[in-house]
Amino acid sequence: MITLALSKGRIYDETLPLLRAAGIEVLEDPEKSRKLILSTNQPGVRVVLVRATDVPTYVEYGGADLGVTGKDTLIEHGGQGLYQPLDLQIAQCRMSVAVRADFDYARAVRQGSRLKVATKYTAIAREFFASKGVHVDLIKLYGSMELAPLTGLADAIVDLVSTGSTLKANQLIEVERIMDISSRLVVNQAALKLKQRAIQPLLDAFSKAIINPPVPT
């Protein structure tokens, strides 16, 4: 049995066409079912639904053989013990710094001010600001990041940005782009050796689908 760990939402939706390219159809809609383990049309393949932040952990410790997770999650997790063969080029966005429109970020950085930064990506934020020589106090949040500058909790946020519409709606502006983000296929290293005959065709099909993206239906 091959177990693939996915999280609900954009990554799940954008992984489905890649699975179809590999001849795999998930038989149940996770939005209509309470099941956390979903069968597929392939008796030897199943999908488990976990939190996005837990995908690397499930794969690393063998709860799943493969998983799809964002580069941001991998960096925060560390990625140790995981084989990362493919950038699937799905769920693309960027990690950025954003502030209130009336906050002079460039001046604050230039003058060496100590910034209060709210984020759930503390490892990424810490490394980014350290590389710039900017002193920061990091405030760990798990959601509604845009509220932090608006309430005075923080001077800036580090968060994922896709269209930028949420920032704009909350009078925030993007001031620095830290990195581009997309989702990776990760594989348990032991499973890659022990189940290579089952896993390798999946890797090959995914690779082909990346080069020749499936036409949406």
C-alpha cells in the first residue's frame, strides 16, 4: 500500500490533476466526507488528509510514504529525513514582508530600529532579517496576520502573498519579497528503497505532468 499525505485546500485541488496524470482518481470528495483516509481507483494507493504543517512529519516518520507540501512548510519543518525529488510547481505564491501603508519601513530599517514582526514562519523571518542585519522581535501568530500591524501588535508581518488583495483590503503594502513558494513532492527515504517499484512510476508520471501540464477539465 502506498500512502500519500495531502492537506485540504489549494494544494489538494492542484494535486488532483497530477494524480490523474498518473492514473489515480480519488474516489471521495473530502469536502463532502468526514473520512481522513480516502480510497482511490488503485487498490494499492490511498490518500490521507492531514494539516498542511503536519505533512512533513507524517512522511518523515512513516505515517505516509509520500506527501505534497509547500516550500514554506518544509523550511519551517527543517526537511531532514525527507527525499525531495520534485518541485511540482503548484500552489505558487510568495513569502513577503508587509506593513501598514503609513509605516516608513525603509527608514526604520535604515536607522537600525528594532522591528516587531508577526508571523507563523519564525525560522524564515529570523534568517531573512538576520541576513539584512536588522534586529527584530518575532511574535508567533497562527492566523489573521493582517491584524497585527493594524492593532499595533507589530510593525510588520511576514506571510504568504498570492494576489495581494487581502493586504490591500486591510491597508497593508508589500515592501519586500523574501522568496517564491511552490509545493514539493516529499518521499520517506525508507519507503523509497522498500517500495521503489510502486513509488517510481508515480515519480515518473508526476515529472511528465510537470513538463506537460494536464489540461483542466
